[in-house]
Amino acid sequence: MASEFLTNKQIKSLKEHKYSAEGSSIFESFMQIYWRWLVEQIPMTWAPNTITLIGLIINVVSTLILIAYSPDGIQEAPRWVYMFCAVGLFIYQSLDAIDGKQARRTNSNTPLGELFDHGCDSLSTVFVMLGCCISLKLGQNPMILMFEMCLSVFCFYMAHWTTYVTGILKFGKIDVTEGQFTVIFIYTLCAISPGFFDNKLPIFGTPLRYLCVGFSMLPSFYFIYKSSYVILQGGVGKNKSTVAGSSTIFPIIPIGLVITLQVIIATKTSIYLDQPCLYLISFGLVASKITNSLVVAHMTKSEMHLLDWSLVGPMMLFMNQYFNSTILEGFLLWTVCIYSAQDWIRYSINICTEICSHLNIYCFDITKKPDQTDQSSNGRKPK
């Protein structure tokens, strides 16, 4: 089967790829007891990717319900919605933590599992952070809302950027697990009292929501500083290049374009203020797609493309604003969101399909393998 996205060289590198990570966060060592128990409750016939996808769907659906009640990030949602988001995020975290354990348990470790896991995480990051910001009612200050979203997406991107440079995914003492528990705590407080973060600090008179913003910035800025230092030191490739032998600096261009366009369009038009959540989801999908491309580049030891088809959506918004087009901004934003979503889904499906075909596996079934004879005779692709 001819590859549409991956070359033969990339496929060969992917087959030789070995997952490499180091470090452990504070909460992770305690949670391992629960995660080891939980994975034993999962049937041996369940594919690890199925577990990952179920967690992602629950997380995204719970956040979308919250967005439906508060599309501007200001309105309060019913208490049960916040609790549903807290439970949904905990389920996602639990399932995301055991998919690798299930793969080892069932002897179904493949490079596809790592790619699938990181791909789902990149999308989940967008919805987790947006749900958290809505719970804090950061829509009252739209630019802070956007800042928090950009900061979260950029940190996730930098984690995989450093992996692309060093070949090792490194975890800090305060990492994703701690961040997720913080968001679960915020959801729970809002379930008890939806207006909790409207309360003001004594003396200063600052709403508690901005205290949360401040505390989120400190570890994020430290992580960016630490990651930047690693990247500027050079990589493991020839002449201190990336694992692909490419420039360690150039990956800043794709994510830089997304964030720059996101900020410029928001400050030059009312489209962001009119529909902030839809706007942030649209750009979040683009950032997620670009992050997934970076993960693929790392795992296949190939150079990352600096321009991506996902940028078509943001460019449509930019050109519409620049040329004072008569296209209704609300309609165009929905069009961009739908385009970005289908582009993300199409890319993910095609990448997974190609990998499954070359590795002779199914994505969501570990009980059998595709029949190679049938594939060669009728061109059937794996599920």
C-alpha cells in the first residue's frame, strides 16, 4: 500500500523506535498503587488504544456540556455539570495511565500505542484547560483566558519539542498528573459552590480566580525556561541536531504561527469576544494537530514540516479580517472549527491506518491480526 503521509524511510524508523522516558512526578508514585489495581480489572481482550479513546471521549464530552452552559466563560453551570467534569477528568486520567500497562500486560506494545496516547493527550490538553478556565469564569477577562490557553498548549508542545531534541520524554516533580488533580479540585469546588472563585482575597480584594492564574504561571514559566535551556544546548543528533538530524530551533515556527495568528485576530476583531470558547477550540485543534505532527517526526526520526494544512483555518480568519471581507465572522468561525476538526480526525485516522497496515495490526483489536493474503488481494485496510 502506498503511503500518503509516511515514507518508507519513516516507516522503517518507526518500527525501530523505542519509547524512552525518565523522571516521575510527586503524585505519580502514590497513584501507581491504584493504577496497578485498576489495570487488573480490565479484560485481557481490551486493546490499549480502546482504553485511551474511551477516556478521551468521556473527557471531551463532559467539557462540551460545560461549554454549552457557559459558551462565554462567564455564566455559571449547574452543579452536576462541574461534578461530571471532575469525574470525567478523573476517569480520563485513570484510563490514560493504564493504557501502557495494559499493552505490557497483553504483550501488545507497538509504536502506534505511544503515538495514539500522545495524540489523544494533545487534544485533551485543550479541553481540560478550557474547562478549567470556564469554571474559574476567566471569560470575564478574555485576554487572560486566551493567555492561559496559549500557555497550556505551548507547554505541552515544548515537552514533545524537547523529546524531539533529546530523544527522551522527561517528567518533572510537578507534571501532568499534578495539573490534572488541580483541575479536578477546581471542578469539585465549583460543584459545591459555583461562585466560589468570585470570592475576593482579604486586603487585596482580588478574586480567587486570579490567584489560580498566578499559581499556574509559576510552574509553567519554569518549565518553559528549563525546556528552552535543554533545546538551546543542542540535541543528540549530528552536530547537536534533533533525533532527525534537523535544526533544534525550527519547531518554534509552526506553533509560533498558530499562537501569533490567534492573538492578532483576537485583538483586531470582535470574533473572539463574541464566541470565545468556539474560537479557542478552533485554534486548539490546530495546535493539537501540529503537536501530533511533531510527535510523528520524533518517532519516525524525520524532519518536521514547518507549514501544515491545519493552518488554512487560521489563515482564512486572518485574510477575512485583513481584506475587510463581507463573510460573516460567526459563520466563518464555525467553518474554521469544522475544517480544523475534520483535518485533525482525517490526519489521525490516516496515520493510524498506515501504521496498522505496515505493522500488520489492528488499532482497536489485539485478539487477531489482519490477514495479509486478504490485504494483498483486495486492498483491505486494517481497522
